[in-house]
Amino acid sequence: MSLSIQQVIQLIEELAPKKLAADWDQVGLQIGDYQQRVSKVLVTLDVNTEIMEEAINKEVDLIVSHHPVIFDAISTIRLDTELGQIIKKAITNQISIYVAHTNYDIAKGGLNDTLAVQLGLEEVEVLQKTAEDELKKLVVFVPAENLTEVREAITAQGAGCIGDYSDCTFQVEGEGSFRPLAGSDPYLGEQGELAKVKECRLESIVPASKLGRVINELKAAHPYEEVAYDLYSLEIAGEKLGLGRIGYLENELAFEDYLEQVKELLEVNNLRVVPPTTNTINKVAVCGGAGGDLIKQAAFKGADLLLTGDLKYHEAELAVELGLGVIAAGHYATEVIMQSAMVDYLQEQLSKKSLTEITVCSSERNKDFIEIV
């Protein structure tokens, strides 16, 4: 069994909704057809002509890229340019290209959370808030004998998480009534007759970012043809979402020792650094890619240093002024980790749906174009 590209995209956007992306960014399906069937997916940091050849050789149907293929508006497609060749090869070989960029950077479980985990940070928080995950109250009416099954289905998809508690629900018994009409196939009752059923009102809080999959699982687990449920907007704030992360090392380290640890964890030989005013590193901020504009925020939140990919001269000057250390580990090294993370996520989601015949693989041809000589 294969999925449509739309269905694969839905899995990705349950993790990283497009609405999280920066307003200047270009994310989503850039080349392709939502209805195309997918049996093989290639996850990559970039899309260039070499990656396209890899996708063709591997008979890929869908490329999931972190960096956009089409960023600026185009009015012509010239086949003597790399972009023109990418578009030509994608269309000729029926390969669709989907982009998850800053929305994946910002998302919980996305690039920056992956980077924080890779670097061993604990008590991790968002560095710079850009949004809050809106909360919804879900209310559904369930036959009493199906309550446990439905409750477990929605909490498994993220309903009922409040702070450090999960599976938070409320239920109360009552009586439901309905009359099945012609054409219906009722789970309980008979066509044309008013049925009265012992039901439970089940309530739970759901983050808006997880609402789609919660509702899908609710409908799959619920025995009724027509599932009666309500959604209410809440005034209380949901989880903070944003750029970068900040957290603590398990143990304090000398700056020189932390540099060696970073090289090992990110598999790099060289780092550009701005030494901190203190030689002891405890609180670390991270931002994959170009995170130099978060220097003030990192200093304000008490970080000893900021680890990012790129660093400009005047950003380094500002860091010195604020007493903040900076490690520039390279754009590639701080973002290529998205490949294995996205592959793992998609494989896990497909496995839950018993779609193990769909292959998801990581590009083997990405490389860092910057060399230090």
C-alpha cells in the first residue's frame, strides 16, 4: 500500500506546521502533485543536481528537503541554470519536492531540539519565542463500553498533556439519544427508531499542532458512524514555540574541554570561536544554521555561550561586548543532523500505520561546501 504525497506531507506538518515558518521563508510542496503516490522518500539538507541524480538512481518519488529549492520569485525557467535543471529532472522523473525549513527549526521535536539533544543539553527551553501553540478543549461523547479505547487513542496522539502530566482527561456518565435515518448503519439502535444509550462525556485539552492527528485517531477508535465532538478555544496559553534552544550541560566543563566535546559530537575538525569571559561552561544556547541574531537573547537569558552555524564579524563583536562566548560550528554541521531525525520520525509514523513497505532514506551525497585550508 502506498500513500499520496498529501498524506506524507500531513505527517510532516503534524510535527512542523507550515504556519510556524518565518514570513520570509518558502516552505511546503514546491514541485510536484499532491495526489502522486509515494513508495520511496529521500530526506536531504539541500537539493542540487547531485542530489537529484541520487534521487533518480534510488527511484525516489518524494524529496523532503530542509533548504528551499525555490526561494526567490522566478519568472523564467532556464535549463542552462542549476535551478532549471533541478526543475526539469524533477518533472521528467516525476519526483516531487517538499520543503520544511524554519517551521522545522521552530517545531517541538524539530531541528533545534535535535541539536540540543545531540549536544547533551538538559532542562531545555525555547531561546526566542515566536509563537504559542494554541490550546483547544476537545469534548466527545462515547458509549461507556468504548471509553477506555477512545481515551487511550487520543492521549497516545498528544491529548491531555498539562505541564509534567500526561493522559489528563475528565469523564462523566449520561444518556445520549439519536434516531438512525435511512441509509445509516448504526453501531447501536435501529433505523427509524429513537435510541437512548448510556454514554460518557470525555474531555481533554489538545494543542492545536496535534489536533489533526488526535481527531483522526478519535474517529478511527470511535464505534459510531458519525462521531459527535465539540472543540472550544481556551484563553490559557499553550506551549511556547520559537527559534533556538537554551539549556544546561550535565556537568560544567572548561571552555577548551567543551570545544573538544562539540567537535566529537558534531563530527567537525575545526570551530570558529569567540571565547567567553568565563572559562566554565554550564548554560548553553544553540541555534542551527545562522543564529548570530540571537546573541542578545542568549546573553539576556544567562547563557555562557551560543553555539550556532554561522557568525558575522559584527555579531562576534557584539558577543565580546556582552561577555558571551560563541561557537560557530558551521551551517552544514549544525543542520545536516535533520536528515536522520526526519527519517526516524517518518519511519516511526509510518510504522504506527503499518506502512512499512514505504521506504524513507537519508541522502548520502550532501556535503559541506566550505573548506578550511
